[in-house]
Amino acid sequence: MGEQAIRQPGPVQGIALLLPITMAVMGIVLLVPVLPEILHEFAGVPQAPYLVQLVLTLPAGCVLLFSPLAGWIADRHGRRRPLMIAMAVYALMGIAPIFLKSIWSIMLSRVGVGICEAVIMKI
């Protein structure tokens, strides 16, 4: 009978587990200092103070709403591929507000960040 080699996790696997979790925290930590500038930029938009605060909290709401779906996707399609896709999309959605000029498009990109965070956290 063939023996299977027992794989032992090492530092790389530890980093691979910890790094995605820090992405959600860093997404908020990096955004908070520029909220006054965002508010100033969109001061002419009706309900701007509310919308700017919503930009900060939308990802957390999406994690709440989409975590069950993310778990289902992981159970159905495996863990590695959805994780890699979610991390790539997270990076694109995370830098998108730099190039976007509308508060609504920024909010949409933050929804994308939240959905990706749900997948990353669930997997």
C-alpha cells in the first residue's frame, strides 16, 4: 500500500491565512483619514455627510449579507479558486475610488469590496 506524505503547515501557510484577514481592517483604516477630504469633494451632493459615512460602512454590510452565499460558493466550488478571484477583484475594487469621480460609483466599488471581503472571510 502507498504511503501518503503528511504535509506540515509552515510560515507561508500561516501568512497566507493571516494576510487576507487583515485586508478588511486595512480597507477601513486607510479610508478613515481621508473621509473629511471625501466629504469636502462631494459637499454639493445632497445628503453628502450620510453618503460619505455609508462609503465607510458599506463593505461591512455586504459581508453580513453575502457571507452565506460566499460559504455556499466555497462548498460548491472549492476554496482556492474563489479566494484567488476574490483577492484580485478586491485589489481592483479597492483602488477604483482613486479614479472614480462620482460618489455613487465609489459606493458601488465599496459594495464590490464588501462582497470580496465576504468571500475572503468565509473561505
